[in-house]
Amino acid sequence: MEPTVLPAPVSELAAAYLQLVVTLGLVLLCVVLQRRYRRQYFGLWAVAWALYSLRLLAIITFLSSGARVWLFWHQVATGWTAAALLWASLVFVRRVEWRPAYGGLIVFPVVWSFVAIYVLDSFLWAAGPMIAFLSVTTAAAGWAFFRYHRLVRSPASRFLAAVLLLWALHHLDYPLLRAQGTWNPWGYYIDITFEVAVGLGILFLVLEDLDQGLSTLTALSGEVQGGLAGDEPMAEAMLRRALSLRGVHGSALWIATPSGGHFVQGAGVAALWPFEGAPSTARTVAEWVRGEGVPHVAPSGEDHAYTAALPVIGEEGVVGALVLVGEARDPFTVLDNRFLLAFGQQVGAALATEELHGDLQARTEELERLQARMIHQHEEERNRLWRELHDETAQVLAALNLQLGVIAERSDEALAPALERARTLLGEGIKGIRSVTRDLRPVALDDLGLLSSLRALARDFSGDGDVRVVFQPPARAPRLSAEGEAAVYRAMQEALSNAFRHGARERVEVVFETRDEGVVLTVIDDGPGFPEDAASRLRSRGGLAGIRERVTSLGGDFSMDNAEGGGARIQVRLRETMQAPEPAEVVQ
């Protein structure tokens, strides 16, 4: 069967109807995007494609009826379509606002179409200016997307720029080919191809913006969640991360106050806002967001292409705003307001948590200072008791012992047993006082130094039974502060007491070593080890808990666990600066 070749007008009408269906599909696409994301440029693209649909209806009516009035409206709709596409592109790229001068883009198609259809007889003179207008506006739209690509490196914008520039070149063939019927119906199919390509480009922009926006806000959310765990403040990390949004050159955190609000921190071009003052647009946008409670993007200003703000939401409502400025366009792109508000709530909660964390840290530092002060006062009290017992009570008892000896020599022999018994009891009392004074203050630290005192302490414990204490001192003796030496001595004393009380069998190893960060004392016994909850059950005051408090008050670390081979292990680390170490021999 031979294929049927349709007459030119019929084939042209079929192609025009096909293009109309495609164009209406683009209208529907942009309407859906507008309703979903509430962005102005989607609505403008929908208007542009609606005008293009009116153009096609006009040409279809003209081809069917031949009335010149429809040719006139076809030309008008064509010009308005090109102007609308250009305007939508400019709003997308830079959020350009309408100005009265732009009305010429609306007036020119009407005026020139009337002149071309009803006044001029020359086809080239009638078609030339309108073709130039179409080509220039389409190329300008392509250039806008190309410039946006240069600003933010957007592959979708580059694709749209290429499509629109090629379409602008395609407009130029109208006087030579399409108006003569040479490309019927293929000219319609080429236009359909360009329309579909532009529609795909718009979808690519949406997907690209969603991917980039979600990636950046996810990273921002990560900064919010992990900010408290790192050294960098959460707000500073969040503002730094916000600079990775497309076209964003500056970010700042605005905090609301009863009298208004102020910027507390900034990054990028907004780094000096808290100190030198922010632009009026930034303050206005932040205050607007505080009042309305939704994200907002201000029109183009003198300082930046846009100023955008995201509400920071606390328990009592909007407590501040994250303000962004840049040179491209809306940094929130097609992200849903619900998503942005949820992120704002997360930021507000994180800021509140960080504030609580700061208060807790300040209180902790204050408690540590109070603890150190109490330990210092406790040590002073011990020293006072030591002086009273050693210098007064012990001396008095010693003198009394001498007097009893003199009395025993001069008294009757019948009193001798009683006096000898009194002297024995008095000697036991003096010995007890000396034991107490030794516990109150290790005199050996003052007389012998730290290493000799620790060595003597190890010998004293070794002499109490069958358990042997092995002491491994460092190759060089560190010179610590008086508080540091006392902490090390008390830690070793209490650790050995604990080992002997709770099951050391044959050996307790004590390792005292110097490191770059300070000194480390480790005591390991061969007993059954600590129970699993031993650290959490430490009582305050005295014992290992007292050692922990003493060490932490000096900025050190205390740990207790079980060694790999069995047995309890107690370790103390003091981060003290060591000075002029002296050589010391290794003794066991």
C-alpha cells in the first residue's frame, strides 16, 4: 500500500495540534511545580507556556479561517511568549523585580504586529524586527542561564543555556525557510524538540537543586548534631557550612531580643556584621522572619543579589534567624518550607542545648575550683593537725615519759610495776600519734623527696606480710609541685592499701614513669580484681574516691579497671610541667 501524502495545510495543522498538546503539558508541569514548591519562577514559566499555547491556537485558527486578525494575535502571542520566557529566566537566576521600563517588552509585540500585518507590504520588513526580537530575547534567556552556570557551576543551567541559544538561532530561519513553507511540518517538530528540551532542563534544575540543597542542609544538620562533640562551636560550624550553598557568599546568625535583635556571629562577607553592623536589608529580613515564622527571601538590593533568612525556632517560638546573602538567587531553591522549618527547629534546639552545655561546663569548672579549694583546705587542716600532734602533743607526751622515768628511779619499789606499765602505755600512745602524723603528712616528702618517699612506702608495705611490692621508678626523677607530689604519694599509698585489703596474693607492681604530657603512676596487683560496678560505687570522701578527687582537682586523670592477666589496676595521670629532671637509679 502506497503511503498517503497529506496536503500541506492538513499536515501543518496536525503538527500544530501536536505542538499544542506538548505545550499544554509544559503548562501543567510548571503549574504542578508552582503548587508544590511555591516559587515565583515556576509560575512565570507556566504563564510563558500558556502564552505559547495561545500562539498555537491563533495560528491554528488562522490556518483554518484565513482571517488576518488571528495572524496578528499569533504575532503578539509569539512576542509575549519570548518576553515571558526571558522574564522567568531572569527571576530564576537573580530574582529580578519588575520595573516600569520593562513594559516595552509587552508593548513592542502589539505595536509591531499591527504595523507588520496591517501597514507594511514588504514581508522582510514586516517579519525582520519581530524575528530579531524573538531571537534576542531567547538568546538573552540563554545567556542568563549561562551566567548562572558560571556563578554556581550548574550542569542543568548549562544545558538550558545551550538549548535556548540554539532555539534563538533557529528563529532566524523563519524569513528564509519556514515562511515559505519549506519546513512544513518539520519546523513544528523542531520547535517541539526545543520545547521538550527546555521542559527537561527545568526538571533537571529541580532535581539538581533538590540534590544540592538537601546535601547541604543534611551537612548543616550534621554540624548541628555533631557540633557539641567537637572543638568548634556549633554556630560557627553551621555558618561555615552554609557557605557551601550555591551562590552564598555570607552567612550570619541573628538572635531576637525583647528590644529587637542583633547579629551574634557571621562568616564570609558577613563575618563583620556583629561588630560593624549589618545592611538594613539583612536586619529587615531577620525581623520579618521573626514575625512571620517562615523562610523569606528579600528582593535584590544594592549590596547583594538576594538576602534570605531561615527561622531558628525554640520552645517559645522563633528565637532568631539564619541569614544568607549571595550573588546567584534564592539559596533554599525548591526545598519545601516544612523541611526548612524542621531544620530551623533543629537549629534552635541545638543552640539551646549548646547554651545549656556551656552553662553546665561553667558550673562544672566552678565545682572543680571549689573541689580544689576544699582539697587544699583539707590538706591545710591535715598540716595543722600534724603540727599540733607532732610539735605539741607528741612533745608533751615524750616529756611526760621522761618524768615518769625520773619518778620511777626515786619512788618506792612497790610502785615500779605500775609506773613501768604507765610508761609502756604512754609509749604506745606516742607510737600511735607518730603513726597518725605520718598518715596526715608524709614527712619523707619534705626530707627525702618524691622518689625516695615512694621507695620507702613500697618497703614499708613489703614488710607487712608475704606480698612483695615491686617499685619501678623512672630513669629521671620529675620535679613536681608540692600538690602534685602529695597527690602521687597519696595515690600510691591508697592503691597499695587497697591491694593488700582486697586480695593481693604474692606481688604488687608499682610503675612510676615520666612522659611528654606529665607523669603516670600505675599500681597492679595479682588479686581477683575489681567488680564490674566498682567505679560507679566509689563513695565520696576518703579511699580511692578521695584520690580521684585530689587528682582531678589538679587537672589529672584517675582510672581503675582490671588488668588483662587478672588483678586490679589503678592508674593516675598528672599533666604537670616537669622541670630540670635529676638522675635517679632504678631500684626494685
